[in-house]
Amino acid sequence: MQQRPQTVTDIVELSVSAWFYRNRTIAGFDNPARSLYVSIREIVENSLDACEDAGVVPAIEVTLRRVGGSELSDRLTQGPQTFCLTVHDNGTGIPRTAIPKLIGKMLAGTKFTLRQTRGTFGLGGSLALLYGQVTTQRPVEIVTGLKGDPFNTRLVMRLDIETNTPIILEETQIPKDPSSHGTSITFYLEGDWLRSKRKIVEYFAQTSIIVPYASIIFTSPDGTRFEYPRVIDSMPRRPREMKPHPRGIDVETLKNMIANTRSKSIAAFMTSSFQRVGKSTATNFLRAAGIDSTRDPHSLSDKELLKMMQVLASFSGFISPSSESLSPAGVDLLGAGIGRLEPEFTAVTQRAPNVHEGHPFVVETAVAFGGALQPGLRLYRFANRIPLLYDEGSDVSTRVIRELNLRNYGLQQTDPLAFLVHICSTRVPYKTVGKEYIGDVDVVRREIQLGLQWCLRKIGEDVRRHHRVQRRQKRENKLQRYYTFMAHVLSDATGREITTRHLFGE
């Protein structure tokens, strides 16, 4: 049967939320088990960001409750169940007017800036709420309050998937202590706890390593309470929002920047719109691009803009981007975090800032040895203080570790070793929207390799020193046994009684 050709009337226009929901698998919502894990991760990350942005030491409480049924029924049905997820934080809270757009509208948020944040695309939390609504047909409840306010605001909302707008169903005011503040989000979703349990528990354990200044409590559907008290009170410095670097933009971005500038000359546009571009640098660049520095930027043609972009890519006079937009964990904080593993030896280092595609990044590495660690190699991967638990085999860190020759450091594959790699950047080179592994970028690979090699040299020195002490102690023990044996032989031969003075020279 011949198909009817499509006409103009068959064209369908999707909203942002409708498109992302229909393509939610690219963000990790591809099955009930992984969707449950991703939903928890996205909401917790938003809470941690809210606390850190406000300079508040985070205290996060997460409760995942099974709605109907039991663990036994889960095992019998072997399928997805309905859960109620509540995440409470002690951040500054959300102003009433901002709640609907911030919580219930996709691609609306505070993370579209040139500074380091956990979120990248502005859709993870909203997509988690949307997933919960579609799979359970239940609304979202938000309770939030600002410091100094006598009331918490409670909103019950639905997300309109077709228009990407929130619909407020209920609104109430709840009395509270004016000194308290924070936000609580509760929603229902479909998930598979039995299949996702290990990943979810591991997520909280690894989060406690990379944010040891946070207090985290997770109550599972089984009733098990996982507590991770903070082990350090200091927090990383807050990143500063920065202007874009000339190497980090494309033609469309450049055109948009020029359309919105108030500068009267292209030279003034360069110095006011980009970071670390002074008058001398702007003059030299425009000379190389063949553009008069006094020209009105709005008068540039598309051909001139394209030529300008070509020179931007090859001009060597730009200073590297500032790392003030980054917030690396720091050696002390990482040391406190990896100390949760209770190793015998640790080595932590922070590499100097580097640049990838016009965006600064910092790599931090740590290696732990012995103690409570199990034999064999273990890798902990983090990006912008997010644990990466899936697709480990594809990550650049895994490939670097495979190429390390541990024997060069007096170590071997069966030793109890834990590797930690943390990369922070304004644009982490993820390979998927789900933010699960980092691509094999040459400059990133090199920084990870150098960081791990430094840590391994330090660990190798500590282990060799430890082995020398053990060998010396072993020799001393052998001599002590020999002296004791000879003392008994001489005692038998002479008939004299052995005393402590004879054995230890006292």
C-alpha cells in the first residue's frame, strides 16, 4: 500500500520538555533502575550546589520510601515499583516568585554561566521530576523558606510537558523558625531498587569522599540508614563568574555578543567582552585579522566575522583563561575525603591549571595504599565533584591507569591500591549528556597521567620505606630468637639460670 506523502499540515512542533522527555535515554533515563539512580543524583547535586553557592556547609537528608509492597514483593514481581523520594537541604531557600520557573521549567536555571558547577545542561533535575510525573501521574511538592522569613512556602505543581510550563495546584504557608532555611523536594517515581541499590549506595559513599565537608544521610526503602558525617569544616573557595575566553566561542556566539554590545569600536568590544584581553592584545589581534580597531562592531559583515573567527583560532597572543572560574577541591580536602577509605598511605596532588578548547581545567589526583583497602586496583572518578559510576571502561582515567607500569614504583596489580581522579572545568569534556565518563582528550590525559605518576612515586617511596622497616624488624626478631636459643644452650651447658639481663643485656 502506497503511503500518503506528508504535507505541511503534518508538521509537529515540540516544546523543549517534550523533546527531552521523548529522548530521555541520552540523559540516563533508559530503564527503571538507572532512572532511579539518576533521579537521586540530579536532585542531590542541585542541593549541594545550592548550599555551596550560598557558602553554607551542606547538610543533606535523602529518604527513598517504597509506596506499597515490600522488598519481598519486589523480589517476587522482579519489576519496577513506585517510590517516594524526598531530598532536603539547608541552602538559602528559593524566593516564591522563582520557584515555578526554577523547579518546573526545563532549561531554566542558574548554571548557564562561565563558572564551575555540577550541573551542565540545566535539565537534569527538571527531567527527573518530569520522569516521576509521567511514570506515576503524581505532582511535585516543594517546601522552601528563606532565612528571616516566618513562613515556609509549600507549592504542589505539575509540569506541562507540551508547553514546558509549571502548573501550580496548591499553595500554602507553613510557620517556621525565622532562623531556619532550606528546601525540600518530594516526588514520586517508578524505579527498580533491587537493581539500582548497589549504585545508589556507592554514589553516596563516593560523594562523601569528594565533599567531606558535607553531612549526608540516606534512608533506603529497606529502612537502612546510611550516615556520612562531615570530617572537615572548611569548603573549597567559590568559583567566580568570568567572561568568555576568545578561544572558547564560535561564530554564532560572536554574532550574538556583537548584537548585544554597547561598545562603539571593535577594539572596545574585545576588551570589554572577553577575559584577559587588554588594549595591546586587542590591537595586535585586529591587526592580524585585517580589521580597523575603530570600526563599529555592528558594521562587520558575515565574511569579516568568519575571518575574525579564523584568526581567533590561530592567534598566539591571547593569555590562557583564568582559573578563577574553577573551584578545585584542594589537597587538604581530598586528603580528608580519601581518608574515609582508611588506607595506610596516601598521596594527593593538584596539577596547575591547563586549557582545553578555550576553557580552563584543573586535574587533581590521589593514590591510597594498604590499610582497610582490599587487594587489587580500584578507581574513583569525579568531575566537578560529581561521582562517575557508569561506563568506567570508556573513561580516560581508566585508559591512563591501564598504561601505568606499577613495577616502576615497586608496586604490583595485586596490591591494595585506590586511584582517585578529579577534573574540574567550566566545560568538562563529557562524552554523553548523562555525564558518566570523560573523553580521551590529549591534554586532559596528559594531566591525569602526570598527576598519578607523582602520587605513585610518593606511594612507592612510602611503601619501600615501610618494607625496609619491616625487614629490619624481621632481622632483629631473628637475631633475638637466635640469642634466646644460644642463651638456653649455654644455660644447659653451664647449669646457670637464664635471666633477663642475659637475654637483653640489662
